[in-house]
Amino acid sequence: MNGHFVISLDYEIHWGVFDKKTVDDYKENLTNVSKVVDRLIEMSDKYNVKLTFSTVGFLFAKDKEDLLKHIPKNQPTYKLKEFNPYPLLEHIGNNEHDDPYHYALSKIKEIRDNRNHEIGTHTFCHYYCHEDGQTVEQFDADINAAKQIAAPLGIDLKSIIFPRNMIDADKAVDQPYLEVCQKHGITSFRGKEKAYIYNIHTTKFYHSWYFFKLLRLLDSYISVTGPNTYKVEQINKNKAVNNLPSSRILRTYTPKLKFLEPLKVRRIKKAMTYAAKHNEMFHLWWHPHNFGAQTDENFNNLEAIFKTYQELNKTYGFKSETMTGLSHIIDSTKA
Ligand SMILES: [Zn+2]
């Protein structure tokens, strides 16, 4: 099995940040998401790269009536109310035309009709599996709603990105969540990076221990944790739902750290090259809204990465796949 290049995009617009920022707080980035998605598709098609858009279920609604029709009865009962997006539904507009921050049906149809890329799920309501108060039954109802709202569009959701990466692939407590995914026909998810500094998000240290945050930032520019690439057929040998762990987040262009941008891109190219040479997977991800400001600079970085992909494809047969495409390949090695 040759090496693979996977890109997943957490497509959420305001639903990914509703508990941290208002639309006005983050307006430039959110307003440009639709243009960013167009440009992502255009550039990916040019370089023959496949994207997986892991899309929040709310964005599929035609209008508010359609959205309300699909919301599950059993909604997440988070202890901290600010994580619950449902009260916000009272305040959003009626459809994509008058509220492009909370609906995206036309864009979803464009991605679908392009046919090179995948539409997966980022859960129906941007569901937080590690928050206190919610239950696995509520997660089940949420995934069911996501499947139901996508089905009439001819979209069968088969891969998942857990919001805020709240999944610990090897912990017993998270297995029921993966079983729910399996029950709904989801065949792959994006796990966390294997390196330790990426696996403390959900522990008590996360909010107070800035040291790890700093290490993760540093790791974007120089190798602290190595390439973070994976022999996916080996790690998924006995797994019902394939784990396609993250290799790296593509951090947004930062004007203040402009001088470090070449290092950031170089770090990604080196890890891709390692994956191509060793027949492993390199999985890059970010959010379209990350490209909503400094858009040209962000796309310049991406184009440099895509050019490297093209070379690695020619030299080593390194291949771009959607999450579900790669999951099929992994499953064929299990037979
Ligand atoms: Zn998200």
C-alpha cells in the first residue's frame, strides 16, 4: 500500500465557534467562508487533490422550518449551558440568503456536484462528546439527525470529525461513541495526533497548562514530535471504524509571525515526503474560516504544499484520497 495524503476540513462557519465568539467578533473570517470553499475546490481540482468537507448538520437546512423539522428530541444536556447551540436557533435568520453564517445548502450542493470531494459529518449540532452532562444516546440522536438531513440530497455521510477532536480512539469510555458511528454506517474518523502533547486536550491540564500549547505552536515550525505519519492499515487491523489520525493542523497565516511561515510550510512538506517514502498517511486539516482573513497568503502556503504533493505523487505514487476513499482501501487489506 502506497502512502496517502488526506485533507479534512471542519466545515462549520459560525457553528464551530458559537460558544466562543459572536458573528460580529469574527465577521471577516466567517463572511469569506463561501469564497474560501470555492477557491479550495478550484485549487484542489487543479492539483488533483481530494478534500473531505466534514460538515455541521445544521448547515444542510434549506430554511429554519427545515432545520426545526430535523432537530432531535433528545438534545445534549451539557452541564455548561454555553455549549448548547439549540437556544441560538431562535436568533438565526431564515435561510442561507439572509443568514450565510448559519446555513450553507447551496455550497454543499456545489461540493456534491463537483464529485471529486467528500462530504462527511462534523455532527449535526457541533456535538461535544467529552462535555459533562451529555449521553451516548444523545450522540446517537444527533448522528441520526445528521444522516437524515443529508440523505434527501443524495449524500450518504460515511466519515466523521468529532468537534474539538473530542475522541480518544483507544479509551474504553469512548468506544460507545464509535459504536454509534458504526451503527450509522460511518467507516472512519480523524483521531488525534499520536504525540503526547496533542493528547492532553481533554484532561484537566488543558485550560491551565500553557506549556503544552506553546510546545504545539513550536511544533508547527520545527520538529518537536516528528512527522506524525501513520501506517494506517496496521493501526486499523482490528478496528470496525477506521482511525485516520491527524498529522498536523495547517495553522492560519499569522502576520506577526510572518518570518516563520516558510518554516511552517517546510515542516509540512518534510512530513509529507517522509510519508511518501515510507508508504504512510499524512493527514492535514484546518477550518475554511481559518482562510477567511489573509486569504491570499494562506492559499500561497497551500499551493506550495500542493506542488510538493504533485512531485511526491510522480516520484513515489503518493496518492490523495478522501477519508472514505482511504477507508475503503484499508478495508480491502483486512479481507
Ligand atoms: Zn468544529
